Amino acid sequence: MITGNPWFLLLLLIIFGAAFLLQLFYYLYFYLATVTFKPLTDNAVKAPVSVIICARNEEQNLREFLPSVLGQKYPEYEVIVVNDCSDDDSYIVLGEYIKKYPHLRVSNITKDPKFTHNKKFAQFIGIKAARHDLLLFTDADCCPLSDKWIEEMASHFDSETDFVLGYGGFFRKKGFLNKYIRCDSMFIAMQYLGMAIRGIPYMGVGRNLAYRRSLFFAHKGFGSFSHLASGDDDLFVNSHATVKNVSVEFREEAHTRSVPSASVNELFKQKRRHFTTANHYKVRDKILLLAEPVSRILFYVIFIVLVSLGYLWPFVTAIFVIRLALQVTVYILNQKKFNEPGIISWLLLFDIFSPLVNSIFFAANLGRGARKSRWN
């Protein structure tokens, strides 16, 4: 039985339709772009590359994952590990690897009680120490999925390209939390890679990102956001990437995998740090990134209201099914593209759940300001 003001119900229906159309736009224009994209890598010149990894107390991860970086099949590259104030046995592990791999270089930062710093300082030390102009970044807990990682990422650099955005996923493990992390990571990749393909590059991930050393120093490093907890990846891309100077690479041979958060608390801290950068994005990017989750929430809430009131429920349900079918199709295609099996069955739950979780993370940052950060 239909109850309520008919004009109010009509207004809800109009908003529902607008939210639906906006969702169609994001899925067909941005999220499908990663599926249809065909990379062009005609660059036959294999320029030398400096791989930079910052590590603090990463003894186990360095022992496990660093060999996969050092064992790349590429004619000329160096790996610079910035051992930043570690008090575990990282120094010993790196000493062992230096004997085996002549292209490994280590920059050690010692503790100074009078000087505290964040990860960007360690990254600056690595960039300054680099001998080559092409810089490729990953983390100590990351593992390239093939020995052609450097080759695939570096192949996109030409006279116009300053940035190459890659895909950095997470290792597959058991449990609900791991599925959420991997689904969230894939969705973010669909977003930032899809927007870059459409000429709106707004971020990259430090787990798999390349740019020019000359560009870094030409723009005075990390500049005004050097004090923030995060931003060595997304804010640097957001500030200096353009339609013409960005390329993307997310074929499987160029993927990296990282160790996922082991607890909700760990994930919360990580997400909260990342949200400190949101206020520093370009206005255009803020609007685009906010419009999708807002339209998604409106779509679900108004759908429930209209169906519960019985207002044109067959039509409203048909609209819901159309969006769901499109969403599932796009996710399945991207799941294959990013090699992220086992998350489609959780799609609807995460699609509803994710904006709410991110709202909590965002709210947790309100009032925190841009205070100086710890290393992360």
C-alpha cells in the first residue's frame, strides 16, 4: 500500500533516477576503462632504473621479498633500500644481500632524539641517492609477481611520460577482513587507473609507482605536504600529473602484492593516515571522488524507502537489477584483469558497507588537522 506525500515520493524517485544515472556514468566511463584499455609500449629503449624501498624494522619482509626485486630481468638497474632507524636485524639482512647482489645499495639513517621524521624524509634520501632518472617505488612488504616487473613499468617512459601508475594488490589469505581489503584495493585501482585512462590522473599507490627523479627536484620534492602522514604517492601524483605525462601499467606481470593488515585496528590506522591527504586533492578530484559514494548511498537508501512504501516498486526494482547486473559484470571483468579471485560473492555487501566504513575513517580525521606524522 502506498503511503506518504505523492510529491515527496516523486522527488525521491527523481533523486533515485539521478543517482542511478550517475552510477552508470562511473561504471561505464571510469571502471570499464580498465577492462577495455590496451597498453601501448613501443619504447624499445630500456633506460636504467633506480628502485627505491624505504624500510623501518622490516627484517622479515626484507628477507622474504627483497630477492624478488633484486632478481629482476632488466639490463641496468639498482635497488636502493633506505634502512630508516631500524632497531631489528635489518642491517644484518641487508649486509648479507649486498654480498650476493652488487646492484643493491643501502642508505642507513640513524636515530637522532633531536630530529623526528616521517617516511617522506627516508624517501627523499633514497631519491637523492639514486643514480638514474627513472625511479620505481615499492614497499618492503611488497613482492613483484614476476621478474619482468621493472621492464613492464619502465617500458612506458618516453619523452612525454613522467609518471607510470601500477597496480599493487594484497596477498590472498583466509577471512572476511582479507576479502574486504582486496575488494577495496581493487575498487580503488579501478578508480584511479580508470580516471587516469580518461585523462584525470589523481593518485597512485606507493606499492607500485614510477616517476622521474628530475621531475621530483624540479617541483622541490614533496613541497607543502612533506609534513603529512601520507601523500608521498597520491599527493605527488595529484599535484604534478597531467593528461599528457601519465601512463598506466596493470598487466599481471607488472603487479605487486603486499602483506595485508592483520586486524581491524591495523586497517583503521592505515586508512585514517591515508584520509589525511583527502583535503589536499584538487577540487575537481574531490568532487569526482565524493559524488560516487554519495550517489551510491542515496541509491540504496531511496530504493529501500520506495520499495517498502510500494511506490512504483516494479520499476524501481528493475532499475536496481540493471545497476546490479552492470556492476557484477564490470567487477568480474576487472577481477580477471587484476587477478583478484574470490571476492565477487561479497560484492553487494562491500558495496553497501564500504562508504559507511570510509565515512567513519573520514570522521575520525576531522579535527586532527595536518599535524606532523610518524613514519608509516
